[in-house]
Amino acid sequence: MIDLHTHTFFSDGILIPSELVYTAKQKGYTAMAITDHIDFSNMDFVIPRIVKVVKMLSQSYDIKVLPGAELTYVPPKLIKDAAAQCRELGAKVIVVHGQTVAESVPPETNFYAVNADIDILAHPGILSREVAEIAAARDIKIEITTRKHHSVANKEVAATALEAKSKLILDTDTHTPENLMSKELIIKTLSQAGLPAEYFEIMQKHSLEIISKYE
């Protein structure tokens, strides 16, 4: 299993990176990204610390771990600059906290996200056809999330993304050990999104496409 959207106690998760990675390995994960919430105030603190441990954890626990970041509530017009700075600091997988229906996120976040150097638009909420088409053209993956509250828009997100031929991935947005993927959670989430269970393998291939860019 591959999950490219997880959090540690460097933002609002409860586990240190080593514990998160080991727990994921025990649950059958083969690859993951650590993508703590960042903005301009903390990216220079969080990202280097994640970069510092991922190689060691990958080798020790036989699981591919990539350093990443989730740009969260960054003013939309500054997302492009923030993403560039994250790359310079060593982040590989860059996620943007999309316009979930569960929270009030700055308007146009989705639009400016897919026009920046990012990999994943997370829980985009009300996904417009325009944003989905830009994501498809720029090979930015659209996230279907297992995360409670964010997941209520999964069905609409999936439908719009597929119509626009943008690629879907499945992530957990993990904050606690219980959030990590399981077979039951995967099946439930796909069913609620109107996707067949076998589509999970396609989504995993899309996640592998992201990983392959940084190997």
C-alpha cells in the first residue's frame, strides 16, 4: 500500500516520524510520504527535519519514505512561491490543502494549487471542471481521502476528475495510527466515492508515478 499524505507531531499528528513509519510498515505499507502542514512560518524548521530521517527509516524498516509537505492555508497567489521554497528545502511530495467542504479554506486555493509545482491536490471539496482539467494537463493528482469530514465530497470529486481525465489517488491524511489504511477502510471509501474496489490498484499506480519522479 502507498499513502502520500500523512502527518507527524511536527504539525498536528500525534506520532514522531519513526513511530509513524514503523506503524505503517506493520500495517503492510510499502511506500509513504510524510507531509506535515507548513506555511512560510515553519517550512524551514519542519522540512529539513523530515529530510534528515527518511533515508534512515527507509533502510531500517524496508519501506520507501519520501519527505514532503502539505501547504496549508497559504494565501493562494503565494502557493507557487511556497512550493518552490519547499523544493529547495528538500521536500519531494508536495501536497496542497484543498478547498475541503469541512473547513473554510481561502477561495481560489484549488486553482492556484494546480498552477504551481505540486504533486497532489488534497481533499479539494467542490472540484471545478476547470481545475480538474488543469490538473490533468499538468499531471497533478487529485486526492480521494479516507479522512472523516473531508471525505464527504469524494463522490463529486471523483466524478469531476474522471470526466476531466485527471488522475485520482487514495490517501489517508493520517494524524493518528488508527487513520492508516486497512482493507476495510479502502473498500468503504471507494464505495462511498462511487468507485469499484478494483480501482484502488489504478490509484496506487498513480501514486507510484509520483514516487518514480523522485527516485
